[in-house]
Amino acid sequence: MAEPDDETTRSARRFQPGQDLYGISIDELQQIAAVLKEEITRIEREIASRDSTKAAAEALFKNG
């Protein structure tokens, strides 16, 4: 896949879930999907980090 141009990248960053997809090109849709996948991965990492912190705190207070 070719490198996205700046406009395509900006379009992906402006995308809102539920937005009408009709007027968006295939290239833009692919870029939007990539950005959303990256964001999902980032969110999942944050959830895992918080779960780990929560478990450690619960263990500390349970034993203490």
C-alpha cells in the first residue's frame, strides 16, 4: 500500500464513529481503519496496565 498523503491522514484523524462512509475513498477508509486499529491497541494496553495496577493494589490490601 502506498504511503498516505497528509490529507488522507488528516481525514483519518477527523473520522467520527458512526459517520457516513459514502463519500470516503477506499484509501481513506483503509487509513481510517489503520488509525482505529492503532487506537484500539493503545486502549487495550492501557486497560491491561490498569488491571495490573488494580490487581497489585488489591493484593496489597488483602494481605495487609
